[in-house]
Amino acid sequence: MNRMHNSAPEKNRFSSQSVLVDKLLRNALSEDIGSGDITTSSIVPEEDISEALIIAKEDFILAGINFAGRTFKLVNREVKFKAMKRDGSRIRRGTVIAEIKGDTRSLLMAERTALNLLQRLCGIATLTSKFVERVAGLPVKILDTRKTTPGLRYFEKYAVKTGGGCNHRYGLFDGLLIKDNHIAAAGGLKKAVKLARSGGDNLFKLEVEAGSIKEVKEALSSGADIIMLDNMSVDEMINAVKIIRSRKTDVIIEASGNVDLENVRVIAETGVDMISVGALTHSAPASDISMKIRR
Amino acid sequence: MNRMHNSAPEKNRFSSQSVLVDKLLRNALSEDIGSGDITTSSIVPEEDISEALIIAKEDFILAGINFAGRTFKLVNREVKFKAMKRDGSRIRRGTVIAEIKGDTRSLLMAERTALNLLQRLCGIATLTSKFVERVAGLPVKILDTRKTTPGLRYFEKYAVKTGGGCNHRYGLFDGLLIKDNHIAAAGGLKKAVKLARSGGDNLFKLEVEAGSIKEVKEALSSGADIIMLDNMSVDEMINAVKIIRSRKTDVIIEASGNVDLENVRVIAETGVDMISVGALTHSAPASDISMKIRR
Amino acid sequence: MNRMHNSAPEKNRFSSQSVLVDKLLRNALSEDIGSGDITTSSIVPEEDISEALIIAKEDFILAGINFAGRTFKLVNREVKFKAMKRDGSRIRRGTVIAEIKGDTRSLLMAERTALNLLQRLCGIATLTSKFVERVAGLPVKILDTRKTTPGLRYFEKYAVKTGGGCNHRYGLFDGLLIKDNHIAAAGGLKKAVKLARSGGDNLFKLEVEAGSIKEVKEALSSGADIIMLDNMSVDEMINAVKIIRSRKTDVIIEASGNVDLENVRVIAETGVDMISVGALTHSAPASDISMKIRR
Amino acid sequence: MNRMHNSAPEKNRFSSQSVLVDKLLRNALSEDIGSGDITTSSIVPEEDISEALIIAKEDFILAGINFAGRTFKLVNREVKFKAMKRDGSRIRRGTVIAEIKGDTRSLLMAERTALNLLQRLCGIATLTSKFVERVAGLPVKILDTRKTTPGLRYFEKYAVKTGGGCNHRYGLFDGLLIKDNHIAAAGGLKKAVKLARSGGDNLFKLEVEAGSIKEVKEALSSGADIIMLDNMSVDEMINAVKIIRSRKTDVIIEASGNVDLENVRVIAETGVDMISVGALTHSAPASDISMKIRR
Amino acid sequence: MNRMHNSAPEKNRFSSQSVLVDKLLRNALSEDIGSGDITTSSIVPEEDISEALIIAKEDFILAGINFAGRTFKLVNREVKFKAMKRDGSRIRRGTVIAEIKGDTRSLLMAERTALNLLQRLCGIATLTSKFVERVAGLPVKILDTRKTTPGLRYFEKYAVKTGGGCNHRYGLFDGLLIKDNHIAAAGGLKKAVKLARSGGDNLFKLEVEAGSIKEVKEALSSGADIIMLDNMSVDEMINAVKIIRSRKTDVIIEASGNVDLENVRVIAETGVDMISVGALTHSAPASDISMKIRR
Amino acid sequence: MNRMHNSAPEKNRFSSQSVLVDKLLRNALSEDIGSGDITTSSIVPEEDISEALIIAKEDFILAGINFAGRTFKLVNREVKFKAMKRDGSRIRRGTVIAEIKGDTRSLLMAERTALNLLQRLCGIATLTSKFVERVAGLPVKILDTRKTTPGLRYFEKYAVKTGGGCNHRYGLFDGLLIKDNHIAAAGGLKKAVKLARSGGDNLFKLEVEAGSIKEVKEALSSGADIIMLDNMSVDEMINAVKIIRSRKTDVIIEASGNVDLENVRVIAETGVDMISVGALTHSAPASDISMKIRR
């Protein structure tokens, strides 16, 4: 197996057996199956058994194979699903990713839901891996954002991690991130930071968004743990990094805004610690994967 | 207002007030908000009121503005959401799409979920409209598929329709579509059609997938109402259309498989009635949209 | 086994293992069990094991035996439920339909919910079979309607099919049926049909309700695939069938309205293709079935 | 208004606004509407407003009018629903039961679900009222059983009460009722009663099922508060009542088993206090009710 | 094993496998686990297996061990949970209550939820047992009330029973209890009782709250089955019991209001049948219990 | 108004209008109301209107008044609920906390659920405020733990904050806390810290549990942001604080384990930054509060 990255993908918070996953998969299944598969049920006998293969139709990084397997299980616990590749593997077109055996009706009913999820997650992992490759050798991390598909964040953050990226905060509840709107509401950056620090929330690191060198300095002096350089030019970023590093060595620097595969390496070379990329989850094209029944 | 297409987008089955929509939006909101917005709640006073604008950061076709509005309402019924543009409109970069007024906390808590959904739906409508434009003047429809994001089919099929496309069957439950696996299980195309016709299901039109001229002929003689030309070359399609039209004038012909903006017009010119495009929903990049609080 | 009809009941869209079924059965169980079975739990020891029989107390057509079995399983997975007869079988009074073995508490807690469902479904299948018998030898199908018990449509449509009937559209989402109210809203039958045909919905057959010969003709010329003769006299129906058949051979004709066991054969003899009967699901008396614990 | 019975129907536990009701109605609505009303949405403009009438097509006792109203509200809160008759009223064929005003789409989407529920509940109330009329003048109550439609017990028990009947225990959780199976498991009627009395459950009245005079005597001496005469002949019942009344004046006597409109008065004349009738809920034919849009 | 009381705790309505229990435990688990255990998943390998012990850190009465076990199972069905003690047992500090074996991640994810529930239930059982001990030898029962933790009534009533107490009515739906507010609304105690008796509800015993000797007499003459002496002094209670017993021997007398471990025996000695204690469920301190992983 | 603390209680993440809150309150309501309030519905007319007061029966700190209000609203939106005191206020026995007006049935149905929640939250806030008072003048925070009641964490953490305490991490998902089990699984404290730091999780502060001076030193050198002194004696804590402060000034020190009102000040005087107290949520006795209907 040819793994994309050093941090093993199984070292993450995501489990294919969680209550959350089952709820999401059941919703997706009932969206497709609804009041029943009228084609299959009229043609395929209930007792008909098949073997099927899940096959890559193009190259990609595998992500979500166990979620796909779980989808089949939720239609019928008796279905056997055997993953032939592990998440994080680099898959070549034509590769058999999984072998499935069970009653034909269940296979056909789960097929599209399983593939729709899998295609999407592989697409995300693959795009992530491209960003990661572009910055190879540099001490920088590629991060996701909260710009995920509604309802699928759990899966999509998993795919980013599987593709070699790292996860930014999961939601509004597990990270302090002060943005322009917060600063305006508080009446200034320092006031905002002070308010956020009150109430026991010094248990969280505090991230502050800065859109200019002036704001970077203000964030720095107010005691931010992480400073996000928001939509800055590369020159501004170089300047910001220099200022921050010269004053405080343990502040984490994040670059954000309009990052693409063209500019990511230049941004990385500014010396920032992390680069967050919304496109990883909101604009990754799906990977092409199909299921084929063997008879 | 500059509408994309003739069929008014409000002529569809999708409502921004359905039980289904609320359930999906609530799930998405709780995914982001979870145990609370720790940044906003520590900085923004509960009674603080703001006005905000939703602004286009690039050109696109608007889709889902009422779903976005509903998202804000679900966080706080008191929030006023005023759509400045209607779905289906061609939006220019910089346009204000909606004005929102309400307590600042609710605005910030709903922001990302509403935008994540809106960005995705506008992306789909925009891509759909591009396909529709490419075939302008030809008597052909652009259709979606079941390759939608798990859990979001209702929204995504709406976006396709808003972008000027049409909806193929919603799921396994509302259309008879015989594929290769069904044919194999039945032991032949004709047997499969006969089985599907038994049991009252002649209330549905019957679609049969054909991968070769031989199968097209077989489908035709077995009485299919719709024939899907699956992954055929343009020459094969031209041939298939000629054969079908010469024998039976009211059979609907669908082209499917590897359709892109480059080849869609050539495919349309073969004389098929409908072209289905999986990429509309599985690979449309998100439109860039943001929310700005005015102070 | 003495089967009611040719189309095997297992050739249908309904599965006793679907997510939908479990949800409905769990709701029904909790409706009956609520905060616990106070009688049984105070009298029957937790470890007490029993065998029980499900017995017919009158003649009927069996429908729903696997749903009944699933009900017991949902109370306790360890319960063994063995169906002695298959759905669609003609059952004689006194026949043992199923044998159950498990802890007595679970058996008593599931009993009423399982029987309430089974009694109702057998009642529907039995009434359906009577209608089917009345039209024996004629090329006509007996159909159900949407007049089902709220929440039980999945089960009740299954029972109709098991009794030898066919299923009309499942709900508002999987069939185009233009009724008087639609015609009035559109400003005429032809306008209504034209609107319904726009937007890709030519993937569905189009059914039009006609209450008079005039409307039959209009429906015919507007291109309806199915024409429903609504509440017509037998003479009108004969006339309507003649007109339709003379003009277009492949239009499906449905008779609807006030059909009962007395008049169904006469209606069938008019030459219609399908007769829909609301009473199948809204007024079928329950079959008498009981559970007996053997000690 | 001509009321069926003295006990006002609003004196009951059932509310048309409870969480329970909304959940059940939402399930029923989504069962019918699913992914959208494809006919109405393609024909009726979103802004079209209609007035509609709910009209009796035969005579019955009204039950459930507010549940019907709630159904429309759940589709669209803006719909105005005005009940013209109160539950418990004797309705004549042709009577307008309710006036509705709102957008046409919502009216057509809610119509069938509302009517399916209403028809069923009126059917139950009507059948109940017939039983109540048959025993007019006698000091006896007509009771329902747990033989209700799975998922609809709340509504059906309401309909029984509205028709002039009384409610037996709601489920396994709110009444102690010792049946043959409990007696067998305990090793005798007295042992069963003793077990049921232990553990604080003397807060409930204790009902014991007796199938013979011998069991009646045993139940009596063991201290039962209520004795159910199960499937006894009229002569046996007369004898049982005499024995019970002679020994203990405050024991409540219930007759149960194969009660119909023919024999209910004879049974009532035996002097029992209550007669329970499963058919009230499991075999009542639906009342004929329709919705008509006025234009 | 040293059992607290005679009535075996398994003789109750509560099951560790009910639909209700699973729903509550799943909610509790997702409250703690949310989007994933970020510490454990980054440190403990997915395949790591551990054995763990649940250990008493102080003396208490065990209650809820099977609910704790179920919690682990819901995180991962493969986890083996072996209860070493039965509910109702008197546990000594240091005792191993359960042995668990499974993958370390699941053990750590379920730990807190399982312990939080177990600690609370043991606390309730232990406090209940203290009240029961105080009245040892007297013919009186210790009852719980409806003053339970929102969402946990099922578990807490179980714990009371396990601690040797009895359960009062479960909720508003399974017991008639007329309080001062009902009396005021009805315009007098007798009117209230008469209303409550109408409508078939003589199937329930009727309890009336009395705050004075005058009300006790009124309740008695109106035919109450149970009289609750509400917040009376011991002298008043003695008087009330004398009056009730002299007139009607089978009326059940309940004492309620400000009962604590100091005064419970004196109250019991007044001759009442039952004493209800809100503190059992609303103010019992948690028992100290921990989980230790053996390596 | 006499506020307990400086940090305003409305500066928190908890809202009385969230989706989460409604779900929890609805569950609690249906637990109590179930199939209906049989007493109230038989006695109190549907149209009867009442005013009611919520009254303190002892002294406490108010917490959760808006959650109580929401409970009434969920039973009937028409009910008017007016809080007379704000959360965080010191309430004296006899004080009217809220005035309610609405239909009597709804008031009686919501009463117990609203009070059960309110009593519990006031109890927690009150106990928290006592701990806070004990450490008055010292630069230390009182924190809660994850030892909350299953299903009520959102409410209970709110109550702690309202009582003047601070919130520790909400669950397993929003804080890195390495405990002994993690250290053992990783094969040493340093390895555990290193693993936790990998994968982007340096966005979280890292807390390490230390049970000895040796472990404190190890945690310090491995780069922990927060060190928890677990179950140490006061002397050990003094030593640990000295060591930590001498080496690294910005490490946060938490004391944990067996903290009570007696020892909390001594612990605070060791110089730790935070003291976490499980008893705040698992063992706070309920405050005594009642609802009185005025007539």
C-alpha cells in the first residue's frame, strides 16, 4: 500500500460505527429508497444472491470505504462487505476497492447511496492530497474550514484528514475565533479578546482574524494564541510573519482566503504554520467509482 | 430581473417550508452550533441587533435563497430576512442578494450553515445553466441523476430545476429504470421488461438502459417507453436515434454517461430528447457568497 | 399452499426489514408499552420462557406475517418467530400461522401490537381477494387508492398486493394525476395537461380524471396516458370505453368511485383496465387472530 | 347542535395541539407528500389562493375535526381552518363541516391526509354511537379495547369517547389486567393476584379475566376490583353477575368477547357495568367525507 | 448477596433493553462524545484492547448495572460487559461491580456516560434504602413522586424500586390525583370527584389531596380510594388516620410533604400506609464509582 | 437585584431557544404527560383560564427561569410567562419568581416538568455560588466537570455558569485532556503528549493529568498548556504550584478530586488557577420551588 502521508488516517476522531454515522446514512438511504425500489423488486427475486465489486474508474485517494460498507449493512445486516484497500491508499483506475456479497436486492438498493458518499469523500481526499503535495517539504499544514456540505461535516472532515490534511475547529463550539464582526460588536479588537478570555474560556486557544499589518500587531499585543492572516497578499504575509516571529515565537500563524493549487506553495513559503482551504470541502469534484455485479 | 430559462423555477415540487426542509436545516445547524457558539456568546451581548447583507462575490445563478432565509428563521423566528433577488436570476458579482435584520448572535450562528447551503445550490444552478446554454435552440432537456450528495437530494434537484434543467426520477421509488444488473438477474432484457410490467406497474413509464445497438433494438421491441443510451459514442447515438425514430415515434430517448460542457452540444445534435449529467450535482464547484454585518 | 393469485406476493417493493418498518413498529410498540407492562412485570419472572402460537379464529388471506415477526424481534432479538404459512395463503379457521418461542414477558408485550397489525393487514388482503375473485377471468386489475390509514400506507399497500390487487400511485410524489381542482386552477383540462407536461415530467405517465363523456374526449385529445372514469354510471363507462378504444388503443382506462362487491363485476365488464377501490384500505374489517401461550 | 351523549366530548385527555399529535400528523403527511406533489406543483401557481369546504357525503357522528384542521396548519401555518360543527355532533349528508382558506397548493397537499384521518375517526365515533344507542336507558358503559390501529391509538380512543363510549386502559402501562397467560405463568389465579398486589401497585385497581363461574368466584375471593367475564354465554353472565353482586357490591363487572350490535343489549341487560367492544376500533367502516375547492 | 428488601428488584416494569432506554442512552452518549473523542482517538490505536473494572469508591446500594452495560454496548456491540453484582445488592467500598473487555477507545468513550448514570441511580437507591430502613418493621411503604430529573424518570423510578421503595404513579396519565388546583377549578372537592368519576375513569383508583381534617372528611364522604395527607403535622396525621380508619377500612392513606430521614419513622408510626418522599429522586447525592483500565 | 458574581450570566453559550433545548423539554414533557393528563382533563374545562405564580420556598440563586418559561410555551404557545427575576439573582424564600397566565390545563400539564428542571438548576447554581463565595478574593475559578446528569449537560453547565462558576470542556470533543489511561495506552506521558500534538490538534490547549510531583515535572517538560493536579494533598499541591510557576509562567494549573466546601479555600490558597468540583452537578440538592394558581 502506498500511503499519502505520515499521520495514519485511523488516528482520527471519526468512527464508521457511531450513532451519528448511522443516522446520516439512514437518512440518505431513505431519501433514495423511499417507499421501495420498484424496479428491482419487480424483477429480482427476494432470494437472489450476488457478488459485486466496487471499482475505481479513475485515480484517487481512497476515503470512506468503511462508511460505504456500513451503508450496505444498514440495508441488510447479512451482506458481507470486504474492503480490499484501506483509506488513505492511492488507488489506480481499474482497482477493485471492495468485494460485496449478499442478496441482490439489498446490493442494488444500497448501491447509489454508498457510491454517492464514497465518490464525494474520495474527491475531497484527493484534492486535499494535491494541496499537501504542493507544499511537500515545508513545515506547514493544510487545513479544512467550516465550509462543508450541510449535514456531512463529520464525513468531510474525515476525508480531509485521510487525504493528509488537518482539521480546523469542527464547529462554533470547539474553538474561539474572533472575526471582524465580533471585533465590531465589541468595539475594538482588544475589547473583543478581553471578553473572550473572561468566563473560563482560557481553556481554549484564542484565534484572531487579522486583515492588515495593523491588526496583526494589535492581535499580537492582545495575547492571541493563533493569528489568521485573512486575504492578505503574499508580501503582506511575509511581513506579518516576520513581525509575529520577532515578537512571540509560540504564536501559530494561519493563512486563509483564496488559496488554490497555483498559489499554495508560495503562501507556504511565507513561513505560516497552517493554510486553510475552503475548496477542499466545498468544491472538490467527485471521484468516479462504480459497482459491478458479477454473475 | 434576467431569468435563465422559460420554465419558472417556482413551478416545482420543492417548498422552503416543508417538514423535510426544516429537519435537514436543523440537523445542519446543530452540526455547526453544537453545544453553543463560544466566541460570539462571550463577545456579543444578547440584546445586540444588527443588519447584514448577503453579497455575491462572483457571478452565478441564484438558487436556494428561501432555504437560506429559512435557516436564519430556525435559529430565531424574530429575524427578518428579505430576499432582494429571486431564484433563477442571473447574479453579478457585488450584488446584494438578501438583507437580514435581527439579533447579532442569531445572525452569526446561522451564517455559515445558510451560506454553505446557498453556495452549493448556486453552484449547481450555475453549472446546470451552462449546460442548458450550450444546447440552446435544440429540442433537448438537461436532466439530473441520482448522483446527489447524501441527504441533500431535495435541495439539489431544486437547484437543477432552478438552473433551467429538469429532474429525472427522484429515487428508486418513483421510476422504473431497468439496468444491466436487472437484465442479468432476470436472464434477459425481455424477461426483465415483462416482469417489470406485471403487478400494476404499467402506471409508470418504463425506461431501459441500452449499451449497444442490439440492446436498443431489443428494448424497442419489448415495449420500453424510454430508452437510455448508456455511454455510447456519438456515432452510435446517431444510429440509435435513427432506428428508434423509424420504428416508434413516441419513445423518449435519453443520453447518459460522461457528458461534459465540451461534448454536450454534439450529443444534443444527435436528436436525443434528454441528456442526463451526473456532474450537475456531484461536481459543481460552490459559488462564492458572503455575509457582511453593517454597523 | 393454496395461493390466491398468480403474481407472487414477494414480488413487491415492501420489505419487513426496512428502516421505515422498524420506525413504525417501534412507535406502535411504545404506544402500547409506554412506561412498562405493569401487569406482566409484576407476575411473570424475567427468566420465564414460553412457546406461543398465532392462530386463525376465522378464514382469511394471510398478509403481514413477517411484519408480525419483526414486532416480536424488536421487543427482544432473542425471540424465535417461525412463520408456518406464507403471505398470500388462504388460511382456515383454527390454523396455526406462526410458532413463537422466547421469554414470556417479551411475548406478552409484543402480542397486541403484532396482532393489531396482522389483523388489519389480513382483513385488507381478504377483502381485496374478494374483489379479485368477483372479476375472475376478466382482463382487469383491482387497485388500491391513497385512502389508507395515516401512517400505515406501506403496510396497507403491501396487503392489497398480497390479496391479489395492484398498487396505484403510492403518494403525491410518484404519479401525475390531474383532478377537477387542478383543472379549475389551470383554467381548463388542456391547459392543465400542458402545464403538467412541462418541466421534464413526461417521465411520468399522465392520468386525467374525467367525470363526463365530454371530459373523456378532452382528456383523450390532450394526450393523457391514463383516463380515470370518475363516478360514472355503467352506461357512461361503456360509452367512454368505446370512444377511447376507437381512437387510441394504448390508453389505460381506470374506473373509480363507489365500487363495491355487488357492482364490481358489472364495472369490469365495461372493458376498463383497472378498477380502484378505496374501501380496500379504509373499510376492511379486521380478521380475527389470537396468540395462545402453550404451557 | 344535536349531541349524541351527555358527557361532553371535550372532557377528555386528548388535545389537538399535543406534541404527540403533531408527530403523528407529520409522519402521515410525509408519507403522502414525500418528495413533493408533482401534479399540483406543475399546475397550480404558488400564489394561487382557494377556499375549500369539507362536506359530509353520508350521515355520521363528527370526530376529529380539530385534528383535520391541525393537518392543514402543519402544511402551512397561514391556512385558515374554520370548523363549522363540533365533535360529537350528528352530521347529515351534505353538511359543510369546515371551511378552509389558504394557498391552493397547501390545501391539495393536506387534503388526503386530513380526510383519511377524519373519515376513520368519524367511522369509529359513528359505530360507537350505535352501540351506545342500543343500550340506551341501561346503566352500562360501552368501552374500547387495545385493539386499535398501530400508531393511531390516541386518535381512536378519542373517537370512541366522542361517540359516547368510554376508554378502557390506554396501554399496558396504566392498568392491571390479569389474563389467562398471567395466571398460568404464576401457577394460579390467587398467586397471580398476590404478585400483582405487591410492590406498591395497589395504587391501581386490579382487573381479573374470568372465563367460567369457577374463575369468577376465585377472582372475587382474591380481591379483584374489576372482573371481566370473557366470552361467556348470556346465561353464564347472568349467573356471574348474581354471584358477584351478592358477595361484594363495589366490584365492577365487564363483559367482553364477540359483542356486536345484535347482542349488545341482551348483554347489557345481564346487569354488567361495562361492555368492551374491539370492533369499535378495528372494524369500523370509514365515513364518506370529501373536500371541495370553490372557485 | 445481601439484598436490601424482600420484593425482588427484577419484579418491575423496567427493562434494560427497551426502545426507551436506548434512546435515552444514545442521547446521553452523543452529548458527551459529540463530534468525536479527540484525546483518545489521537493517542489510543483503533485496535487496542483493554480490560476494565467498575469499582465502588464508597458503600451504596447497586442500581442500574445493566443500564451501564447497555451504554457500553451502544458504543460498540463487541464490548463484553459482565456484571459482578446484581442490582439491589449492598456494595462495599472497593468492590468490583463489573468487568468489561473491549477496544480501549469504546471503553473510554462510554465511561463517563455509563458512570454518570450509574452514580445517580445508586445514589437514589441508597437514599431510598435509608428511608426504608428507618421504617423497618412498620406496615408502611416508601414511595417516590413525580419530582424526578427531566428525561430520566424511567431510570429513577427503577432506582427507587431497587432501593426497596415503591413507585407512585408514573405520570399524569396513569393515576387520578385531585389536588387543590383541581378542587378550586371545579368549585369544590365533591364536584371535582364527581367530574373525575364520570367518563369511564372509575377504572382508576381516585386519590384526593387533603390539607386539613375538614378536607379529609370531605374526601372520605365523596368516595376517594386514596387520601393524601398533605403537609400535615404529626398530630393532625394521627387524627386523620383515626377518622379514616373508623369510617372506611379499605381507604389507602398517604403522607406527603417535607419528609426526611429524621421524621420519617414518626410519620410512619401514625399508621399511614404510604409515605412519599420527593427527595429520593431530586436530592440524592451521587454514589462514588470509577472505572479503572487494567493493563 | 443582587447579583452573585461579576461575569454576567447572559454572557454564555446557552440559549433558551435552541433546537437542543426544545428537544430536551419535549422529551421531558412527554415523559410526564404521556397519553394525557387524566385528572385535569376530566375536571378542568378546556376554556378555563388561570393565573399562576412560581414561588420560592427557600433561599437560592435563580437559574433556568427562561427554560421554565419555554416549557410552558411548548405545551401551549398562547401561555404568557413573565419572569419577575433574572437568572443569577439571589432569591429569598417567598419571592415570586414568575407570573404565568394561560389556560388552566396547559399550566397544570407543564407545571411539574418546568419545576423539576428549575429546582435542579437552582440547586446547582446555589451550590456553585457557595463554592465561589468560599474562595472570594482569591484569583481562582470554580469549574464544573463532565459528571453531569445524562441528557442535561447543556442545562447544568448553564446553571454552573449562572452560579458564578466557569465551564470546563463540554465533552470529549472540545478539549484535549490526557489521563492515566491514555498515558498507559501510549506507553508513557511524553509519547501520549506527542501523539496528541500530531494531526493539527495544536489548535487545542493540551491538558495533562498529574497524580504526583514526578508526573507534574514530566507534563511540564512535555509542553502541557494545563496541568491538572489530581487527588493531591494540599502540601503536594503547594509544591507542584511552586515547581510549575518557577519554570513556566503561563501554564494553567487545575486542582481536582474530592473538593468540598470545607477544603476548597485551602486548596485555592495553594495558588492553583482553577478548581474543578464534580459535586456541583452530581450532588446538588434541589431548591424548593412551587407553582400556585390564583383564583
